[in-house]
Amino acid sequence: MKRTIRHITALWLLLTVCSCADFLSTESPSTMPDTKVFSTEGDTYRAVMNIYAVLARNSLYSQRVSLFAPYNNDIEYAKTNATAEDSRRGLWDYTLTSANTETLPMWADLYMGINSANECIAGIENGPLLGATSPETPSAIRQLYGEAKALRALLYLELVRNWGDVPFLTRETRYNDDFYIAPTDRDEILAYLIDDLIDAEPGMFYASEIAEACERMNRGAVQALIARLSLTRGGWALRPNADDVSDPGRMVRPDDYEKYYRIANTYARKLYESGKHSLGLSYKQVFVNEAQKVFPSNDDMLYEVAMAMSYSSYVGHYIGQRIDNSPSIIYGYSNPWFMVTMPYFHSFDSADQRRSVNCTPYTWVWNNTKGRIEQKISDWKNIYIGKWSKLDMKTPQGAGATINTGINFPVLRYTDALLMLAETENELNDGPTDLAREALKTVRRRAFASGLHAEKVDNYVAALTGHDDFFEAVAQERAWEFCGEGIRKYDLIRWNRLRQSLIDLRQKHIDMAVGARTGTGKYKDIPANIYWKLLDDGTLDIVGLDQNMSSAPAGYSTRGWAKEMVSQSGSEYIVNDAVDQWWRPEIYNRDPMVYIYPYPKDVVAESKGMIVNRYGKR
């Protein structure tokens, strides 16, 4: 594990100095990989580590791909200014243009990682080691081969989810290549990658069988990745009008979607039946482990992108619990940009242990008088995604430290595989099977104290008798489970629910605020105010989160809560301006809603007409 981090750190520094952001790396001439590099397992290992180094770049899983691209949606968001900006904010409020300077580094580094993977794949295939092993038996060289293919598939997945159809390269670039390549249909890309991983998966090791555990792609992670790729391939997506670049396109689900639901089901089930993973740790501990560099090989985490402290990762600073900037706080400064929505916060059962992890309505501040760090109450606009905290790090960053926390970013979890299994069982059988129910129960058992399992797990799942209500339960469970992990937006897209979810979100802000103010209707128990006091240990005791109390208990202070989401003019309730600022009605009121990113203008300009922006994007 430490060896992996050392290799990744060194290679990350090298790539920072030597990177090239041209279209498909056109100024980075390559030749056929030197087969000498791939003549030993040790040298092959170091070559594959080069791919992992690319993943840790700011443009990918340190920042843009992991934190900017998956927002804004119905459960999580980042703030924007009143007027749309073609800046990083454009990535999450759907207003960016091809001139946006944030997307070109993403595009270039995704292809840099793909080219590195292609070099490794070709080198291994042409080297002396692969042919001496069976494709059906795990071995060190086939593990590395599978890693390169899995990382390539992951990077292409990010490309097609964000840009749609993209140029598709399955071998390394060479100096005499034709670099002017038209986009390939995303269905063709995904189908190829799925088949590719199906072939590679039997030769790989599970996380418990390799030293670096979940910091490297492994057999269980690949099984879950096949399921994710398949549900994306079988899901809805925005398709362009081939005859009119100004047309916004239309949302389409492929005719052969059921084939890919079956593949997803097969591989999610394969992971489940392997018995290699369980949910033994608490929900909170899964993310504390990421901050503390602890990597169980048989629990929830299947694959997380390895980061190195002082070199990579904005996790814990741009996302996580907020910590004020004080020279007395040795843990460093954390200024999160990403929050949860009020409707999401109040969608949780009050006994669900995930709420206090995902939703933290407070900031950590320094109390000079008491000489300690303590919590300060926040407001409805600032409920932070609290899964990650610098306070959990074994080695504090130091006062004032900000980015490069070294906290890993989660990509694939066993919980995801369980819920994909539940979803596909329900879809393929037109209703929940016993296996689907058990998969959902397994996830919920961890979320609630054991004394509540009869009510919150067994009875809850038993009441889900039909296809539709079971699907709704799985969709909601995924929201409760994966907040902040870059999953929700893409789930909503493949279900064809992104646009409607944002329309509904705006109305929920109004309805919840009115219910809280009037004490009537569906949302009468949503609190107009919440009440807090500081405990002796510096933490807050917050009451009234799950009931609409009329006044503060003795010794508690008041904080305006749901009532603040609207103002009242006579009998009319007007939504707070921030709601329409962060989720722009001018975007989601269009049908279809164009969530696809435009190709960067430099990519278009250098493509000699092979790449053209569509969907009315410029």
C-alpha cells in the first residue's frame, strides 16, 4: 500500500511537469510500447501505476471529475452567482459553453489516462508473460492486464456520461496516426468496454488477495464496474439530432436495454455470491477510514482513487465538514463548496444513522476564550456533506492548510453493487424477488440500530410489493447512501429523471417552507425553526429537526430553518432567490434538459471538422 502511494506520488509529479493538453495528445508522439518494459511483473506493475497517477490529477478525481461534474441535482449542490458564469460554476449549473477553460484539462487528462492504459494493454499483450497464463485463472500479470482495462473503461465512462459520443481509441497513439477522429456512438463504446471487462475479470484477484486492497482495481471492483457500465448502456441518455446541431436532441433508451440489465444483474450477483465483501463497518467508519488511510479489503469499499497528502485531493476541503480558518486549528482550513438540499435532509428517517454523516448543519470554529475547537450552528443554505473531515486525519495538515489533503475518493462500493442487484432483479422480473429484497435489507440493516431492524428493515421491505414501489425505494435508498460520491446525477439521467427532479425540487422548497410556516399539509412537521445549545464538550445539541416546535426549550437558542426558504407577500409565498440561482429554471424548464457538456472549443478547432458541438451548445 505504501509502495503504491510512493509510485503514484512520484509519477504524479512527473506528469504535472510533462503533461500536454492538446487534442488527444497530438503533440505527445508515441510508438509501440517497448516490450522490454513488460517483460517482468515488476516493470509491468510500475507501468500500470502510471495510469493511477493520472487519475489523481486535479482535472480528474482530485477535483473536476469527482466534485464539479456530478452537480447540481436534487440532493446535492454547489452555489452559483446570480448571473451564469462560464467558469467552474458552469460545470454544475449546466450553463457552460465550449469556451469554458475547466473542461479542456478534464478532456485532455481523461485521454492521457486512456492512452497510458492502451500502452499498458498493448505492452502486456505483446510481452512474454500473458500468453503463459490462463485467462480463466487469476495471476499477477492478468491482474495488471485487468487493471489497465478497468481504468480505461472507467475513464471512458466519465467521457460518455459528460460529453456523450466521443472519439474512441483502443490502442496507444503513435506518431504517424490520424488524429482527426470523429466521435463514436456511446452505445458502441460502452458495449465494447463491457465485453472487454467480461473477458478480463476471471483473471483478476479480489481486494483481499492483493496488498493494496481497494486502492487498486480488483476483481470485485470490476464486477461492480461491469454492472455500472451496463446500467449506463441500458439507461436513458440525451441523443443528438444528426441533421440539426441547434436541436437540443431527445432522451432515448436503447431498444436492447434489457440485455444490459441482465449483464448488470449477472455481475452484481456474482460479486454478492462470492462472499468476498460485507457491510461490517459502520457507515461513518467507511469514510473515516479514507481520511485515516485505512483500507479494509473485505468490507464496503471496492475501489477508491489513491491520493497523496501534500500532492493531491480536494476531498476534505471542497467537500466535507467545514472548519474555519484559524491559526489555532492544527487540522487546517476547510471551505466546502458542496452542500445537501433541505428536502434531502428531511427525506431521512430520524433514526437513519446516515443522516448525521451526510448532513452536517454546523461549522467547526475556534473559541479563543476556552482554547478549543467547537461547533457553530449553520443555516438551511449551508448543510455540509459531512462524510469526510480533516479532524479524522491521523496526521493534521497544519493551521491554514487547504487542499492536497491526500484523502481518497470513493469510486465503487459494495453497497452500490447490492442496490444494482436489487434494481435489476426488480426490473427483469417485473417486481421484487427474494434476492432483491435481501439485497435492499442488507443495505438498510447497516443504516439502523439492530433494535429497529424489525420495523425499519423487515417490515419496510415487506411492504414493497410491486415493481414501481420497489423501484422507488431503491432509487431513494441510493440517494441516502451515495451523497457526495458523484453518483446521483448520473442515476437520475439513466432513469430519465434529472429534469423532473429539479422541477420537483423547486416546488418542494416552497411546499416545505409553507408547511413549516402554517403547520398544515404534508409538510406540517418540517421545522420552521430549530433549536440548539453548546454542550460541555464543544459539540451542539440540536433539537426540533424532526418536529415543528412552537418555541425554544429552556436553555436553547433559535435558528430559522425551513421558513427561511420563502418570503410572504400577502397570501403569496415567494421562493428564496437562491433556489432559482443554484438550480436555473431557464435550463431545466427546457424539454429536453441539455445536461451534455459541449466539446472544448480547442478540440473542435483542431479536429478539422470531425468534431462538432450539437444540442444547441456553442
